[in-house]
Amino acid sequence: QKEVEQNSGPLSVPEGAIASLNCTYSDRGSQSFFWYRQYSGKSPELIMFIYSNGDKEDGRFTAQLNKASQYVSLLIRDSQPSDSATYLCAVRVYGQNFVFGPGTRLSVLP
Amino acid sequence: KAGVTQTPRYLIKTRGQQVTLSCSPISGHRSVSWYQQTPGQGLQFLFEYFSETQRNKGNFPGRFSGRQFSNSRSEMNVSTLELGDSALYLCASSLGDSSQQPQHFGDGTRLSIL
């Protein structure tokens, strides 16, 4: 059974710090990796996605992928209280459904 | 470009009834997936439709069914509702022709069973 694991948190960081969110997956055939942010009572919102090993940066967000270690992470630089949310990691193999992790709750303290 | 539209936003039903939820994907998206989200279970995959065909199915009982129309709009039906079916039901669409395409979610339908 394909699994995606995340630390449920809460992960608390002070405002302005770097928040590091981690995700591991069990299926070595996973090809695409996605990070979503979900505010309480709202639907998930796509932050970014990555396919190749290494880093991908988009503004304050950096996704890091290591397929050999089956590990993907999301770094949030200069964290703001508005970043407080649950972050969902999702992986996909072509032709198969997205598999989501349970999410990590992030709290950015002013 | 309009996002994923789900209707209705809220529903209240009683046990034993059935319900139909609707999802209109982003224009040009051919894949529609449905998820159930509850506080204890997180996002649980129900099924995915691509070009009117069910492409993937999650581990839910047969009371949960869906379909997709030629315009890519999708409906999900739940029959013989149980208290445990109370949840946020999310629809997500993607272009669907590659694993590299992300999904985009609608606002969801919050279903409450009394």
C-alpha cells in the first residue's frame, strides 16, 4: 500500500524564521511531488510541485526532492503568521491517483 | 480562468437518504478526482474520472459512486447515508494527461448527516 508520511505537528516557528516541513513516501515509482496549503475550514491550495531531484524555488518557498531517500521537503523562508496552516504533501505515479499525507500543522508565532 | 466549482456548498441530510454532489472542473481539465476529508482521517481518495471513464478507485463501499459527463463535469452520489459520511467532500481537477500536472481543488461540499 502506497504511503505518504508527514509529522503531524504542530510545528511552531517564530515569525521571520525558516519553517522546514518534511515528507517521506513508500512508492519508489513516484514521479511527481506536490505541496498544498490548507487553512482551517478551507480547501487545499497548491503551493508548488517538483519532479526532479534537487531544489526548486518559488518566492519564499523552496521544495527539495531526494528520490534515492524517498524524501521531499518544503522550506518556508521569512515565515509569517499568515503561513500558519496545515501543509499537505502529495505524490503521484503516472496513471494512478494522488496519494496525500496526513499533513503537518504549522504555527508561526508573532 | 474560473476555478473548480462545487455545488452545493452545504448539505444536511438524514440517515438512509441519498445525496448527489456536483463538480465543474477548470476549463480544459479532463481529470476529476473526489476526496473525503474528516478531522480524524485526513484526505481520503474516493475515485478519479478521466474522459468519462473511472481511472482509479479508492477503498470506499459501493454506496459511493460517481460519473463524468462529456463536458468533464462530474457528479458523486452517496446512497443510504450513514452518520459516518459526515465530512467535507472535495473535488479536484487536472489536465490529466500527465503525472506532472497538479490538481486544483474546489471549495468543497460540507455534508452533515443527522
